[in-house]
Amino acid sequence: MDKDTPTFDKENYIKEFLNLNSNKFSKEQSINIFLGALFQLLTDKTVFNKNSDIKIFLNQIFEKEYKDYLFRSRPYLAARVLKDIKKYRSYRDIINLSTEIAKILDKEILLDSKTSKTKPKNKIENNILGWLDHVNKDGEK
């Protein structure tokens, strides 16, 4: 990846999609930003590790089945999805889709953090137990 190309994580995508609801952009600008952000999201391997994850995501968002051969190539899949959006979706639909995508990505962030296998380093219980052990050792002297 090029040094000048920004790297995105799920939080950045959420901000980008929610930013479309503000009145900062014209109708055309909002549509173009949405299409660009969606293309980048669909081709991002850090957000969607497997192409099957994209299939689940598209079923949730668009409630449309895409043929399996499209999932062999992310750019082809993204191009087809963007073509369908431009052809069949209105501006209002696109704004609603951006909100829905942000909600789904936010849910996935919560699920990822809940199912994380790493334990938090500083649990309050551990700190209290450590403090009590320290106090008891000092009291025994």
C-alpha cells in the first residue's frame, strides 16, 4: 500500500458513513463519498478477512444474493455492488444505507471486543487482591 493512502479501521469507516448524514456535502458529493467508502470497505482485508464475511454483510445490508463467482474477486464484487447502488438506489436510500452500514460495523466492533481472547491487563479485582497481599505481608513483619 502507498504511504499516502490512509489506513482505515472499523471506527474510521463508521465515522465516514455517519458523516454523510450531516449537511456538509451536496447530494452528488454524498453519493460519491458513499460509493468510495463502500468500495474501500468491501476490498479491505482487515475488516473482512474472508470473502464469505462480505457475503454475510451484503445479505444484511442489501438483502440481495450475489452469485458465487463474484466473491472470487473483491474488485469485481465491489464494482457490481456499486453499479447496483447507482442504478437502483435513490439519494435517500444511500443515506439510509450509510446509517445501516455504520450500525452493523458498530455492532461488529462490540462483538469483537466481547469475544476477544485477550484478558484485560488491569482488572480492578486483581489490583485489590494485589494490594491486600501487599498489606498482609507488611502486617506480618
